[in-house]
Amino acid sequence: ITYGFPVQKIKSNINVNSGIVLGSTPSQLRGLNNSSQNQSINLGLVWSTNISSQIDIQAQYNTSYNRVFNSITQVPTNYINEGVFTKMHFEIIKRMVLEIESQYNRYSGLSQGFNQEYWLLNSSLGFRCLEQKNLEIRLYVFDVLNANRNINRVLQNTYWEDVQSLTLTRYLQFGLY
């Protein structure tokens, strides 16, 4: 469910979202009937503004509480994932555009060594060309802090597993748009 509304005084929009996911999956484990119950509650808030033709800002918060219960093991597992995301777009000098994105991720309730928090920072600098500004030359820097990680909890009918995968870290990209 998402509900959004404008806030005229500060030239902004606010969106609030929430959701509940319930699932039940039957299976067999060592010849015994098993039922895996998955429950997830999600909440989020987004604020966006277009202060002027030169400045756009967006901030977002999301959290997810997850619970998994298997009828055979009778041991529930609970974990939380939180994220904060911001994006700022500035036209700093005529035709010169600066964009900065930051993202904070926090995991708790996972296996030892997987409960982590980290910041990602991406930025780009672009120049708008041609008379109508319809060509942009842009240099991107991804993962400025060299902190990118990929953590997931894999849920199956009879087990769960925390996984950290190799992921692309800091790199540069040049683009024409």
C-alpha cells in the first residue's frame, strides 16, 4: 500500500508505503511433513523535492522485518534489513551537472559475521552540450568509499542460508547521453 501527498510549503512530495507478505510452503524433510511459514512486514517513507530547475533531492527510508518458522525444527529465525537512500542532483554551473547518491544498508538477525552495516557513495559529473542541452557527457564514479557488499538470506522450504557474494566495487564509467 502506498499513499503519497504534496507538501506545497516546501515544494515536496511525501510517499508512505507498507506491506505484509505471508507465505506457507509445504515440504518433506527426512520423510516428515514440514511447513515453512514466511512472514514479512515492510515500511517505507520517501521525500522528494524539486526546489528549483537546478536542484532535485530525494531521500528514502525502508525497513523490513522478516520471520521464518519451520514446523519440524520449531526454531524461528528473525532478521531485519534497513536502508536509507539519498539522491541529489545539482546544476552547479551553467550546463554542468553534479549528481550524488548515497545508500546506507544495515542487516541484523543474520548469522555471525553477516550482521553488517555499510555506506555506498556514487557520484557523477556531467556537461550538457549542444544548443538544446540534449547531449550529455558524464563521468560516473561508483562505490567511492569502496565499501560495496552483497549480503542475502536465502530461504528454502527446509533450511535458510546467509550468503555474501563477490560484487563489483569501485569503478569509473564514461557515458554519452
